Amino acid sequence: MNGAPPVAASGLLFNSAPLHALVLGLVVVSLCMGVAAWSIWYERKFAARMQNRPGPTEVGPWGLLQPIADGLKMLQKEDIVPAAVDRPLFELAPLLVVVASLGTLAVIPWGDGLVIADLHIGVLFALALSSLMLLPVWMAGWASNNKYALLGGMRAIAQGVSYEIPLLLAATVPIVLAGSFRLGDIVEAQAGLRWFALWPPGPGAVAFVLFFMASLAEANRIPFDIPEAESELVAGVTVEYTGMKFGMFYLAEYLHTLIASAIAATLFLGGWDMGPLGAGVHWMVLKTLVLFAVIFWIRWSWLRLRADQLMALSWRWLVPLGLVLVMASATWVVLA
Amino acid sequence: MRMPLDLLLPSWPDPHLDLGEYDPEADLVALNMGPQHPSTHGVLRVKLYLDGETVVKAVPYVGYLHRGVEKLCEKLTYVQITPIVDKNDYVSPMMNEWAVNAAFEALLGVEPPPRAQYMRTIFAEIQRIASHLISIGTWGLDMGGAIGGGATVFLYCLRERELILDLFEEVTGCRFHYNTHTVGGMRHDLPAGWDKRAKAVLDRISARTWEYERFLLDNPICRQRAEGIAVVDPTLAMELGVSGPILRASGVDYDMRRDAPYGAYGDIDIQVPVRTEGDALARALVRIAEMRESARIASTLLDGVPEGPIGALKPVKLHGAVKLKDGEEGYAAIESPRGELGTYVVAARERRGAASPYRLKIRSPSYHAISLLPWLCPGHTLSDVVVIIGSIDPIMGEVDR
């Protein structure tokens, strides 16, 4: 972390920055893994309610222990490695995909100073790591030695490259408005409910929607989930994975969605700050979970786009829109 | 466009030869889609030659669900055949039962009593709704995935289908493979008050068909996925023997219920929905319009179910009691949800007075529909292939028999 600014002294849990990072890191990572696991229960209940059925009910009260049962089942499964796979890449991909999605957690500020590593290029770090997820996905697609997986991997690369650009352009709007790459500064710039999603009227709201859409594409959620597209590619890149290795892809997908919601909440919805209602971790968690639920809502009500339509949407509409937004926000900053 | 009686055979380009003209340097990927694939509606296998994601050539293979039903029928008596053919088109079992029994009755010269005719027609129309619900729902699964919006559409469709299964369960005791048709009539009479309950269900369903129509027409993603995809040429379709909603979505106004009335269809005026676009969306819209029309037909017929016996023959005690004349042969067809479902039957030749057919052949509409695939798929992407298969709605149990 060369060149990183000193951690905001007021927010340190302990007197030493490494200890602070270690303890907070452990807490945040385990909490997020837990939330990601339970979000599977939440999503199943949510989807069931949309579809006139009760969802999980058997394991624990209201099926609350379902994620534990799912995890235990995954662990018990035989780990089948097909003979023709590229073994090192095949084994490494599920690990990397989880590591890449967890890495993003380092820069997300959950409260004032409550951040594992307060990088002065926090936004760039988060976006870079989230696009790093493409690499293990492509590794899995290639190493599986399966045509469906290969097609899924190629789609993931094409989609990732296409949606990275609108994602970055949309993230540029709060950066320009706040004048900083630090996520903490961006939150502070939105103090007093002057959320970038609302203020300046116009570009902020559009940038929020654009960022949210591109995040959905980055996290492979419907309507942008073509890399796994189970009705076409069976299971896409994960088709040859069994047991916990498949479980890790699954976990990484949920983590990625959760983290994308957290970043969107930080950049556009004022993060931990809630104006007159005070500030605190709970507001950040609440905003993240609301966005998370919106992603579920979209997932269970929309169909999937076709790969070429997806690319056309990005290059024809979202990228030009992103450029216009950046220019509009820059003009706003110069004039205001 | 009306169905011409004498079909001239224009020379259609053979899709199987197209690959020969394709650039041999091109790096094609041969992808076996199926028989184990979530979107091939059972065990259809399509061998796709892909250039990137674009399909260059598609060859469907059938036979993975072959159970030898036709051969088995040669060993079974005429009465025993009904529950076996139930499993052919497992999405609309009532239709299979009616198709074979109609053939036996034609050969036997038996006319079912009017009450049985009305019951058959009502059951067939209600079954058509259930079958089209599955068709629309699984098409949603193909486009939206089993974990996503597609599953929501599917479960909404199953919600209505459940009501229909409840109705059939009340009459026959079975929810799925009913075994209620028999030679010369029906085995189970309508329970008291069934007509009122059936009409309530039909009203509810026809009031809800707009949900599916809006889902297709007002959903930009669905329109993008389905509009202009896999346009079926009406002449090619007729040449391949395709019938049913696929043909009607391509502008051919042909429906056996109206053009060759059987059962109680002669007593009622049938509006046949026809669209001219011929694409995947048109096929789904025709199915939805048919659902609405079927609900209307069934409710109208429910008002006029005549009293009387439900079977022309004495109730069969011995399953070998029904016998056809030696060596006679004949064909009868009905309009199933997927098109013309026919049965060709040859009565025993050597074994005089045998109670089982010498040969029984089922003409299944899905088999003919699948032969469209080599023409429909090339030029579309891999994602479109699942939309195409879903829109022609094949039932592999009926294809392979």
C-alpha cells in the first residue's frame, strides 16, 4: 500500500493501523460471508413470495437454517475433477473468484473511519478488483475443457469489457462531484442528504441508474447473466464444478452482488450518513440491503437479454450516456 | 391463406447440405445441445455447428425417449391401449386418449353417444388450455432461466394449470394420466356440480390470459428476444406436415376443429386465431388467443351437455371384449394443442378375431414440428436456439413414442 495516506486517526479501533486492519478485516469478511450466505435464504423466500409458494420452511424456523444445510450438503458432495481439465487453473479459479470479490471489502467505509484500508484511490481499487473477477471466471471457462464453459467464459470476457466502461464512467460522476477518489471523502461530500443520486438533479440520478445497471452486469445478474445462462449454456463456466468448488462460485456471485450494492450505496446514496437522522453503520447496512433486495426483485421479474443485444445496449447507449454524464457533472462542478 | 389440397413440392434447399458451401477454413465448433440439456424440452438432441455464437447448421436427433409404444400396442387389447398412449404427449394426455379411441370407433363403426362427445370436447378444450399454459411457461423458462424471471412466468402458468388438474382429478381420480376415454365413450361420468366449478375455473383463466399477453407484448426484453426470430415459411411448414399453432402463426388458416369437425365441434362456431408474422412471438400469441377461445368453447358447451349414456358399448368387463374386423384399417385425427394428432390402425390379419391391432401408428405433430429446426436455426445465435425450440413446443414423449 505504497502511497496510501495515513488511516484517519479518529476511526482506529486500536492504536496500530495493521492491527486495526486485521481485526476489522476479519470482522467485515466474516460478516459479509454470513450475510451472503443468508442472502441466499432471503432470496429464496423473496422469489417464493413472488411466485405464490412458501419457499424454504423445513430447516429451522421459517427455514432460516437453510444456508447451513446448503453449505453442509455442498461440503459432503464428491469433488469430481474431469480427466481432461487443466488441473492447476481448474483448482485455482474458484479460490481466486472468492478472493477477488472479498478484496473489494478492504476499501468500503462502513462508518466514519470504519474502513479496513482507507486508500486514497479507493474507488479505483474497488472497481479494479471487481473487474479482476473476470480473470478467474475466464480461467474456469478455459480450464474446464467444456464447450459450454468456454462459451460462458468468452461471454463473461465480452460482457465484462463492455460494461466496465459505463461502470467507470458512472463512477466518475461522484468522483468529479466530490473531487476525491477516497470513498470516505465521497461520503462526506454527500453529508446532509445531498446524495449524488439526487443532487445535482439530473446527471446524478442517471449516473446512479447507469452504475446500478453496469453493476448488475458485472455481478452477472439477470437480465445480464449471460455467462452462466443456465437455459442456454447449462451452467456456463461452472458446468464442470461440483461440491464446494461450485459453492465458491455461488458464494462469490452473492458477495459480488452485495459489494456492488455497498459501493453503489457509498457513491450515490450517502453511505453511512443519513443527515438529520444521524450517522452510523446501521444506515450503510440498511442502504446496502435495500439495493441488494432491488437486485433480487429485478432478477425474479425480468428475462435474460441475448449476448449480442447486451453488447449493443452497452456500446450504443450506455457508453455515450456515461460520457455525457461525466461532461455534465464536470460542467456542474465548474459552474457551481 | 387456406391450406391447398394438393401440395406442389417446390424444391427447398436442403439445410443439411449448407455446410458444404461454408468456408472450410472457418473454425466451426460442433456443440451437442442435448439430450441432457435444461432447455431442449426433454431429451431432444440438436447438433449445432457454431461460428462463434452463430449457428451455421443444426441437425436434430430424436429417439432418446423411444419406449416402443406402437410395438407395445400390438400386444395389448384395444381397451388396454388407452392408458399406454396417455404417456405419449404427456402434457395433454386427454388428446392422446381421444385420438386412438376415435380411430378404433371409426373402424368399429361405433358412434359415441352425444353426452360422451360433449364430455370429450370439453375435456379436450380444457386440456388445450393446460397444455398451452405449460408451453408459454416453459418458453419463459427458456428465455429467463430457471433461476430468474423465467421461473416466475412458469409458476404463474402452473398456478392456473393446477385448477385444471383439480377439475380432471374430480372426474377421473387422476391428476395426469386419466384413462377416462374408452372405445365407444367415456369411463367416468361428470360428478354433480362439476359444470359450475369448471365454468368458474374457465372464467378465472380467461380473465387472467391478459397477464400472459401483457408479459409478452409489454416486456421489451421478451419482444427483443422473440420478435422476428425463426420465421416459419408457410409453404415449407405445410410441406413438412407441420400443423397446429405453428402453422396458424404463419398465416395458414387451418384448424381441424372447424375444417373437419369431430366430437361436438360441429355444434359450435369456432373462431380460429391466425397471425401472419410467423415468428416466435406470433406462435406464443396464437397459443394465448387459443387459450381464450378454448375457454369460451368449453364454457359454451358446458351449458348444453345432453343427458344420456356415456358409452355406446356395454361397460367392458373383459379387456378383450372389443374386437375389430380382421384386416380392416383406418385413420382418425384430432386437433391436439400441437397440431394434427392422428392414429392409423390396422386390425389383426392372421389371428382371426384378435382383440389387439396388427399395427398401430401414431402421427404426432411434434415430430413434424421438429423437422423445421434445420431450417429455423441457422443464422441465429445459440441463445436463440432455445427460444426457437421453446416456440415450436415439442413434446419428446410424443416425438419418440
